[in-house]
Amino acid sequence: MRKLTQLVVIATALLAAPAFAEMKIAVLNYQMALLESDAAKRYAEDAEKKYGPQLNKLKTLEGDAKRIQDRLVKEGDKLATAERERLELDFKQKARDFQFQSKELNESKAAADRDMLQQLKPKLDKAVEEVLKKGNYDLVLERGSVVEVKPQFDITRQVIERMNQLR
């Protein structure tokens, strides 16, 4: 549906070429404006500090499981039955722990990301509205729907700067 709307807008614009030449057009990368804001960068740093230790534990757990698995593959036939069973059990336990902790971390991080987005979206919307009003644009396109754009038509940086000024 979005592509159809874009096609209609472009077709209408081409038919009205003289009026189109006088239109003030801009392109905005909405996602980049959000992610490049100071608030989003602070959130990313805070999230790294908050979730870093859990991520390191996961990496350690994964490394331990990999070492056990490698040992089982290389020495499995040579190991005593009791030792092989102990290693297999240990591997299964580490794999379960990894899955559980990984799922828990992903869910926690996703919830925090949603909260951050919910807090920043109104601020981003306000910054976009102010830049659009100030620039008096007739048409604003999402960057993802544009193949090529000259830098003077991209207002993303202006939106980021305006968003950083808002408190």
C-alpha cells in the first residue's frame, strides 16, 4: 500500500511538472534522526553498562560449552564412559543455561528499548514538526523510499540538531 501511495505521489508530481518545480521538497531519515540523537546515544552507553556483564557471562558460558563440545568430538571415543557422560551432561546443562539467560537478556533489553523509544518518539516528532514548519516544505519523503538525494534536500541532520536542543 505504501509503494502504491509513493507511486501515485510521484506520478502526480510528474504530471504537474511546472508546479512541481516550485515545490519545496525534503528527505528525512526518521530512524537515523532517532538513533543519532544525544539521548539515544546516552541510552546506548547506559544499556552497554547495564547489560555488559550479562553479555560477558553469556560469552563465557558459550565458550565453556564450545570447549566441552570440542573435547567430546575429538576425544569422545577415547574417554571412559563415565567421563563422557559427565561431559555430555555438563554440555547440556551449559546449553540450557545459555538459552535461558540469552532469552532473559533479550527480553529485558527489548523492553528497555521499547521504553526508550516511547520516551523519545514525542521529542522526535516535535523536532520534525518544528524543522518542517521552519523550512516550509511542501513534500517530505522518508529516506528509505528515495533512491538518491542531494545533501541539501536531506533534513535529517537538522532534525537531530533540533531534537538535541529540546529538553
